[in-house]
Amino acid sequence: MGLARVAIVTLGAIFVLFGTGGIAIGPYRWMTRDNFDAVMEKMDTVNEFNCKEMSSESLRLPANSVGQRPKFNVLPQIVIFPNRTNLIHMHNMALNRAYFYSYILQRLNESQVTDFPMLPGMLYYYMGASADVSSGVGLMNGSGVLFDTHTQYANWYPTILLFNNTLPLFGPKAFLVDDFQDPVNWLREPTNNTIRVDDLGSGPGHNYTASWHPLNSMVVRDVPNQIDFIPDLRTDYRAKHQYDYLIYNATRVGEMERMPNIKRQFFGPPSPGISEPYQPVYFTRPYFDCGRSNKWIVSAVAPVIDFMVRYSIETKLRRPQYVAITVTDLDFLRIDFDPCDRSVDSPDRTYFSGVARCRSTTLCEPLPGHGYQRGGYVCHCRPGYRYPYWQNGPFLGRDIEQASEAEADQFECIPVEWKLQRLTERGITPNSKRRRRRKRSLDETKELVHLMHLYNASAMAELRSKVAEHDRRDRELKRAQKAGSYGLGSLVKGLLSRAARSISTPADMGGQNVHYLGRLATFDADRFKAATQLISFTASVTPENCAAKTPQQLELPGEAGYGADTSFQVQARSALRLAHFLSAFSQNVNPDEVYGPFYSDKHLNRDQLFGEAFANVMSDGWIRSAGIYYDREAFWDPLLKRRIEYFGPTAFKLASDDTGDQKQRQLSFVAEDAAGWPLERAYFERDWFRILKQRWASNTYGLETFVNKPYVRTDLNGTGSKPFQRYPLYYRAPRFADMYWSKPYFDCNRNRDPNSRHVNDWVITVAAPFFGYSEQRSLQFLGVTAVTVRLDKLDINQCPGNFYEANYFKNSAPCHFESSYCVPVIQNKFQLENYKCECRQGFEYPYNDISIWFFAGGTVSSQYERAQRNETNYYRMLKCREGAGSTLLPSRGSILVAMLVGVLVANLSRD
Ligand SMILES: *[C@@H]1O[C@H](CO)[C@@H](O)[C@H](O)[C@H]1NC(C)=O
Ligand SMILES: *[C@@H]1O[C@H](CO)[C@@H](O)[C@H](O)[C@H]1NC(C)=O
Ligand SMILES: *[C@@H]1O[C@H](CO)[C@@H](O)[C@H](O)[C@H]1NC(C)=O
Ligand SMILES: *[C@@H]1O[C@H](CO)[C@@H](O)[C@H](O)[C@H]1NC(C)=O
Ligand SMILES: *[C@@H]1O[C@H](CO)[C@@H](O)[C@H](O)[C@H]1NC(C)=O
Ligand SMILES: *[C@@H]1O[C@H](CO)[C@@H](O)[C@H](O)[C@H]1NC(C)=O
Ligand SMILES: *[C@@H]1O[C@H](CO)[C@@H](O)[C@H](O)[C@H]1NC(C)=O
Ligand SMILES: *[C@@H]1O[C@H](CO)[C@@H](O)[C@H](O)[C@H]1NC(C)=O
């Protein structure tokens, strides 16, 4: 009877929890409902079947649920952390497309006969959008461009659309789809390689610029969020900027034109200064992409500008006008949010601020790579506190989020007693009297080191059993304490506040474990010397003296570029995107094919390719130059109607000496045909071209195959939508891992030739191959796309790393590794000092600093250098101190505990 009742109550509780479906709360009662749960509930109520009936409010999340949205005008000033990589990529890609379409629409706006047919055709738009998605798997879920009413002068309906007429609406939009149910997918696993492209301007109810359209309030017009590009109602001239560009042709291979062949301007998205109000890119609120990808996504939106009305005789009506928006999407679940508490007036405060569950003695820090998940944070001890002995590194949010109420109280730090005064600038002299004492303590630490070797990952079990042992003693102590108070203060409290927890470290999560004790990595003094020499050498090379150096001197060892693939991922992806686009286009477009009333597209032409190079340089502040380099006889020029020997459209940010005015410089760009580069630095002889060609020219095995499913309009007005006649389309293209990273080198203008464009700085070039079909219909290497970035923004990692990591700077951080471990710090700077030394398990930070709990790399390195030079220094004070009384070392810890227990027992027996 009683039992049955209990069962009913339990069932009822389960029903309340799961039956209603909409309630999302943590597994334990102490976890109160917060904004994360509110959003979870909202997201759970919508799915692909009911979303069409839902109100638009229930299909979107609060505007401030995505924090730290990249802003164009502050991007150059801020440090870019890995947790914003995907948003930056989205931002830059939306901008990239906006620049490209603005450029090409205005570049080819003059003549009905020569220009108009050269404008991008249908598949250009389709394949462009598809390449955005296929080159950014995990960073981008969708991409497209949505034209305003009657602004697209489509050139692919030559028979039925008169040349100065327009399509009512045109909106090619690509998005990633699940393909596990495709008949060709035998494995029934999502491949992440299938992309559907829809024309949003077709089908029933397709007017996305009308306010009743579900998409309209999300991406086209959200005035509170400043998304308000079309229809273009802005009269403010500052919202559109004019860009100057020059293009130099090659006269022949190895020789450049002395004067620019093209000198023009175009209107593009605004490029605001730091205090100007307009941004070129705005982010939408997270919304449910109903009927398309059926996911919660966030979009970045940027405007495309054309000089309208085109081909009109009434020239005074013409003005630059926003004619379209480019849209790039990202899965909301992949965006890292900051769960830490931020003050009300902090710009970082978002809807999710404060959902982290750090305790009062700890400080919260977000972790990258968790996306929309609980537990994406760590809790550090506040300055003046240390970890309890069983805790290896900071408390992981992941652990806290699964802790029961009793356990949760244990994620607290212990106050550090007997703090030392802050270090003074004078430090201590090497010959002070303390020397001998310190020496002894060094011997002790050696023993310590030996003991610590035991505690590597494989010895975790041993560690756990030791923890259990201490916990047993804990219980004894607790029992003892219940009997009376002994005034042992924090020491006992520290020992008491322990819980039997399994110890997890970041290594358990697949990450690199910097905290664990076993890898007592070392400091290599020779490496330190080599590293400082390398850095001072790079600083000594300037554009003025670089001509005097040999080519070998102007190249750093390849290992010095370690980490470029993460630091420059976004930049490299823009080259990869271009390689995907050129592959997709070249492999699928046949200009002779006609599909009913329309062509799919024409050959790629020079202006389009120059435009793509410009777009890569313009959309990303870190890219100094970008280009497309065709292999010999691989480019078919539609103007000359023949293959040309070499073609390498390359765009540069204009070097500082060309224009005095800073603002004007930012708006000026120059491009040239790299076929004209002097033969000693011909692009087809450069490592990034040669090596990729060697790898791919004879063997294309290993390329990824992408499936593109295009849907096109049934008629001119877009009353319906149907699969394209050739459906699906396939293309094969390289992956991110197939890109080639050059060694860091100094791009030196040796002859100081004012007509020769160089970056004149330390740079890294990253390149990707692209492919088309040969006449025999076999896959053929066509060339490479490349971007060049300044080395300046590369983060040096001086911390110990695995033996197989080719890092020039590995082991060059002079941390005191017996008591601390090294953590790299992201600063976007090619400098030493991008690290900090944090205390190891069982050690505490001994100084009375108000704001830090670690030794900053700058201090450690400079003090180490002073010590090497026999100058006054306090290098030897930059180490952590053994945590008082609760280390894991049997030699001291257990003696101490035994002593304590002894004292307690003595006290007890006295009572
Ligand atoms: C597809 O993407 C998901 C998420 O990034 C990844 O876990 C999965 O392994 C990918 N699948 C393939 C076949 O690459
Ligand atoms: C779409 O809707 C807008 C606003 O209602 C209207 O101005 C425009 O003419 C419409 N476009 C088409 C092609 O119907
Ligand atoms: C150089 O550029 C001009 C202007 O676009 C073009 O007309 C000409 O054909 C180009 N010359 C060569 C050799 O490509
Ligand atoms: C083409 O675009 C340029 C640059 O925006 C502009 O100056 C020019 O007037 C336009 N030409 C026509 C015919 O619209
Ligand atoms: C289209 O071109 C014709 C002839 O050039 C011209 O009379 C007409 O006004 C143009 N239409 C538009 C909408 O500009
Ligand atoms: C990203 O990481 C940085 C550095 O850890 C942090 O300051 C920032 O708040 C994080 N941003 C988000 C949204 O998590
Ligand atoms: C497209 O719509 C316009 C205006 O509604 C109409 O005049 C025209 O005949 C339509 N064209 C086609 C091919 O249906
Ligand atoms: C520093 O002092 C040590 C010991 O006196 C000596 O061996 C070393 O050469 C000195 N180094 C420098 C740079 O003077």
C-alpha cells in the first residue's frame, strides 16, 4: 500500500518533469531555473512540423542572447579569441560577398554589348553561395544574397528578359542539409557535404521584402537591431563609401605595365572609422530557419550596392543604392556564449550572463568550443585563494553542472594564509643571505618533482586512492570536530571541505592537459636564447634594409609559423572558399548549354576574378594580399577567346606611401596580374604554387566530393520552384587540411621599385588548390588561390608541447615547472611573453596581489634575462609555494595530517 503510493508519487513527479515537455531545469534542486533554461524551453517547443503555425515572436530569441558580436570598426583594435572565430568568419564572409557583388555590378555597368554578358550569371550566384558553406563546415551553415524588388538585371534569360529589365526578386540561398536519407548515401551517415540552394525569390508567397513574410522580420528588416538595408531608405551619404582601385595588366609573362590599365571607383558597404555610427555588417537575433535548414541560426547581414537605375537615359536619376543583402548563417548551438556574471553596465553583459555556477571564492572564465551548452566555463580561485589539494587546475564548469547539492559546496577555494608582500621593482640580489635556505628548498622541490612524476595520467588511479585515503581521515576529523572546537582555523576547514569526487582534468575531455602533474615539462635555456634571438632578428629587418639581406636570411624556419592554422583560420578559409568556388564553377559550368529559356553561366572572366581577389583583401583587415594563380594554359579568357599562358589576379591593400590621407588609404586598393611579376619571383616558381602543383597535378585522390542540389524558378516571375535540369551537381574540392602554409618570410621590395607591389613585412602565405575538368573529362589541377597575412598577428606558444609538435618556441617559457605550469595567452601578437605560469596542484600563489593569481610571462621572461645577466632580479621568487598543510605528498602531507590527528586525539583525551 505504502509502496504503491510512493510509486504513484514518483511517477507523478516524473510526469511533471518529462510529460509536459517544456520544462528544462537542472538535474538537482539547487540548480535554480535561469535564462538558459528559458531559452531551452523556447527552442524545444519549435520543430520543423509546427514552425509554420508559430508566431514570429516564438521563432526567435532575445537580441542579446549572442554576445560580443564582431563590429567592423573595432575589429582591428581587439584581441580575437577562439570563441569568436566562427562569428568573425561569418562577419567577414558576409562582407566579402557584399564587396564582391558591389564591385562587379558597378565594374560592368557601362555597355550593353561588352559588359552586360560578363556579369555573374545564375550559377555564379548558386555556386558562390554553395562554396561559402562547403568551405566552412562547422563555421557556416548557410549563405546567400537576397535582391530587392526589381534590382537584378539577370543576364541568363537572354531570350525572354530584355537587357534593361529586371527579375522581380532573386534570392539564391545555400544551406547545409542532412543527407543520410539520400539514395546514394549508403552509409546512412550525415556527410556534412550536401548543400541545397534555393531561390528564395521563387515559389508561393516568396516576397521576402514584404512585412508579412516570415523571413522579413528576421533578416531583411529588423530596425531595432539596425538591420535595415533594403528597401534602401537611407539618405545618409556616410552609409555608402566609395573605394578607389587600380588594376595593372601584365604586358607579357615577367613584365608589368608601368601605368595602371584601370583606374576606377565603386560604391561599397560602409567602412566606418571607430566613432562612426554605421556598421557594414549586423547580426540578427537567433531565429528558427523554418522550412529551410530547420535549425536555430544567427545570420550576419551586409548590403550590396549598385549604381541605379542602370541603363537609364535619365542620368540624373542614377545614384548608389542598396540593391541586395548578403546573408551568412551559423547554427546557434555552435556559438559560444559567456556564462559568467558581468556587471550591468559591462558591454559583455548578455541574456546568459550569470548562468555559470561558480562559487563565491572563485572567478569565472569562459571556455571556448562549447557552443550552446552548460558547463562551458572554469572557476579559478580568486587572488588570495588556492585550490584544495585534490583539485588539479581550475574547477571545470562541466563538473559543477553535474554536482549534487552536497558536492556543489566543495567547489570552493581555500584562503592563502601568510601572504607575502607584493614584489618590489628592486627585487632581491643574487648574493643575499637567503641563498642557502633557498638552495635547501630547491633540494626539497627536487624530491617533490620525483614524487610528482608518479601522478601522471596513468597513475590517476593511485591519486584517487590517495584521495579516498584522505577522505577517510576527513571523516575522522569531522567526527572529532563535532566533539568540540579546536581553533585550528582554516587548516582544518580546508581539510574538512573535501568531497569524494572523481578527479577530472581537461585531458578527459580530449583537450590538451596543461595541469596534469606527470608531464613535468621543462624549460630549455638554449631554446629561450634562440627564441629571443629570432624575435630580435625579425624586428631588425625593415623595408629599408631588407634588400641587403640574402634570401635565406629573409626566411624564418617553418616551425616559427607554428599555430598559424589556428591563428589565421579565418583568413585561410577565405582562400579556401575561393578554391571551392572556382572548383565548383569550373567543374559544372558549360557555357554552351542552354536550359530552356536560360543559360546556366558563361566562362569566368578577368573582371570577376579580380573582383574575387579584391573582395578577399577588402573584407579582412588581416589579409595583406590575396590572389588567384592559374597554372600554365589553364585560364580560358572569354575576351581573347583563347587560353592564356599565365594569369594571376592579385589584390593588395595599398601601401602607405601612395596616399597621405589615412582614411583614403583604407579605401584604396590595387591589383595586378601576377603573370607580370619578374621571373626571379614568378608565381609559378614560388613554393606555395610549386608544392601544391606537385602534390595535385598528377593525383587528385583525397579531394572531398560535395553535392549541390540547386532549385530554380519555373518562370521569370518565380511563381514556382523546381529542381534544376542538372540535379544534383557535384564538385570536388580540397579540405582545410589540404592547404599549404608557407614558412614565414619577409616580402621584400628589393629594388625599391615604386611600380612593384610588396607587403614589405614578415608574412605567411597560405594557399589552396582548385580543379576543373580537362578536355578528356578527368579532374585537372587548374591553379591555386592564396592569401598573405602579416606574421605580426600570430600567437607564439612558448609552453611545453608534445614531441611531435613542430614549434620553434616550444619549451622556451622559463616558468618554474616544479611548482607551476605554463598556459599560453592569446594576444594576437608575434612576441615572446604570450604565456603565464599558474600554480600546480598542491601549490599556492604566495603573493598579496589584488588582481592576479599567476606569474605573467612578461615578468618571468624579463626577470629570467636579468638573472642571466647577473643583474638584480627576483626570478627565483617567481614560483609557487607548497599549499600549507594539504599537499598530496605522503612525506609531508600525511605527516601533517597525522600530527593534526595527534593533536586532536590529544585534545580529545584531555576532555
Ligand atoms: C559532420 O559534422 C559533425 C559536426 O561537426 C561531426 O561531428 C561529424 O563527424 C561530421 N561528419 C563527417 C562524416 O565528417
Ligand atoms: C514585395 O513587397 C514589397 C512590400 O510590400 C513591395 O513593395 C514589392 O513590390 C513586392 N515585390 C514583388 C515582386 O511583388
Ligand atoms: C589590360 O586591361 C584593359 C582594361 O581592362 C583591357 O582592355 C586589356 O585587354 C588588358 N590587356 C591585356 C593584355 O590583357
Ligand atoms: C557605373 O558605376 C560607376 C561607379 O559606381 C559610376 O560612376 C558610373 O556612373 C556607373 N555607370 C553607369 C552607366 O551607371
Ligand atoms: C530600356 O531600354 C530602352 C531602350 O534603350 C529605353 O527606351 C527604356 O527606357 C529602358 N527601360 C528602362 C526601364 O530603363
Ligand atoms: C571569449 O574568450 C575570452 C578570453 O577567455 C573572454 O574574455 C570572452 O569573454 C569570451 N567570450 C565569450 C562570448 O565567451
Ligand atoms: C510577370 O509579372 C508581371 C507583372 O505581374 C506580368 O506583367 C508578366 O506578364 C509576368 N510574366 C510572366 C512570364 O509570367
Ligand atoms: C654570472 O655569474 C656567474 C657566476 O659568477 C658567471 O659564471 C657568469 O659568467 C656570469 N654571467 C654573466 C653574463 O656575467
